[in-house]
Amino acid sequence: MASSNVHTPHMDEICPGLFLGSESAVVTPEGQAAVLQHAITHVLSVADMKPKMGTLNLKHKFVRANDMPNVDILQHFEDCFGFIDDALREGKILVHCMMGVSRSSTIVIGYLMHRDKITFNEAFDMVRKQHPIAEPNYGFMDLLRLFEAMGCQFSSANPLYRQHRLGQVAENVQAGQEVPKEVIAADPQETTTDQTQTIYKCRKCRRAAFLEASVLAHITGRGQESFQWHKQSHPLSQGVTPSPSGTVDSSVTCTSLFVEPVKWMEPFMIGRLDGKLTCPKCSARLGSFKWSGLQCSCGAWVTPAFQIHQNRVDKATRRVQPTPPTT
């Protein structure tokens, strides 16, 4: 990074026009003087409370976020990145949190990953070189690595993000909270689409049960060897865990599918942390669910687990019916 980058007690220039610092840069006379001196035009505040910037008249965006490992800061990335892009086109921007250590660093690291298509480690090193105190909390670091696995592009529909989100929900459900509606997939029996879809149907009555898009992948375990491990104490935020060795054994086959919760499953989930899953049409047993996780036949531990036995469903293609021509 160029040695001409600006460094002050309140903020550091990470790359041309992009500054990272603490709240003191916008609330103290010395910090405000530095902001004006370096012609900063925009401020992005990521904090518990909106800072009182006094007479500092700049374009300002406030994002409320606590510096806690369980906070899903990824959901703010798209909005923050758009604001930073606009700011750099028009002038210069300061991104700050309370101390300039965790939250603001996470946003700037994520932005550089997204803009420059670089890895988490590369972006972290770039930021640390100019701003040595940058240190996202361990939860934010995990999210930045997840962001890298997502191709440095956030989408709430991304399978990796959906899996992560389910892991968070599992913790909350076990603590007594309700299941958020947004993590429940639509019932394919009640929805229509203009695209060809792969679906799974109850083998007994042929009712549509779930879409292939709702199937969550997991790393194959090592068969019976994996059953010697008790993984329920594994952090729920990781969602799907590998075998103890972290390797994949192609000789081990899975007899189950793990899926997102689907709308027809809601009656089974009310007031329960685990239970059976039966077809809503013919009541045939399809599988079971457990918010604290279940072990696949391959030995992998999956959390949370909505487990469907493969011998109880059939895979099929639902094609779009052609629209009749108008006369």
C-alpha cells in the first residue's frame, strides 16, 4: 500500500479515499478537524447508537449493529457497499465503529473482498497494514470466511448463507424463540413457477414434499467410525459439520436427505424441538427433525436436522405447462 496514505490518531486511510477509524473521529473536535482537513464527504457509522456529530455536515449513513459474535453483520454488506461506492465516486468516506477495531473493520474488509475479488486473508492483511488495530470478533471472522465461500457476493438465497442462517435459528429456537417465517421454504404443492424444477415427492401418494433447491449439502462422514463421536456440543452456528478427520469417504453413502424446513412441516414444529415428519396427505413417515441435530447414516452430524429418508421419496421434474396462444 502506498506510503502516502493518511494516518491520524482517529483514523487511517486504507486505500485512496477509504478511511477506517473510531467514533472519536466524528464526535471530538480533534477528530472532526481531521475529517475536514482530509476532505471526507461521507461517514458510515456501524455502532449501537447513532453518533452525535454536531456541526459536522456530511452525508451520513448509520447501521445499528452490536459487536457480538452472533450478530449477522453480513445482512448489512450490500447496503454498506453501495454507500461506500457512491461515496468514493463523489469524494472520500470514513467508516467507523466505537473503537475502530471490529465492526468497521469487518465492513471495510468485506468491501475490499467484494470490490477487488480477493480472499479474506488478503483483505485482512491489506487493512491491518494501514490500520494495525483492526480485529473483527471471531463471529465476524467466520462470516467473512463464509462471504469468501459465497464468492464475495451476498445473497440471502445462497445455499451457504441459508445453511448458516438455519444454524443461528437453531440456537434461538432451543432458547425458546419462535421459528422465523423467512427460513421456512414454500410448500411446492401450493406454489407455481415459470421455471422447470426438480422436486421430491412422497413415494406412497406422490404429493410434492420439497424442492431440490431446499436440500442442504453436508460433508460425508466416515461411516460407523464417526458414530464414536458425540457432536451435539459442536457450535450450532456451523450448521453442518464434517467427520472428525475432515475428509470425505466416497465409499460411504447417505441414506438420508437434509432439507430446509418446509411450510407443511410447521404443525409438527409447534412447541417441539424434535419429532417425526409425516406426509401431510397420506401420513406416511418421511423422516424426522431435531433442532439440536441428527447424525446421518454416513456419520456426519447435521445441525439443525430436517432429515428425510431417501427410500420414502422419489425425485421428479416438474415442467412448466406451455401457455396456450392467444387468438
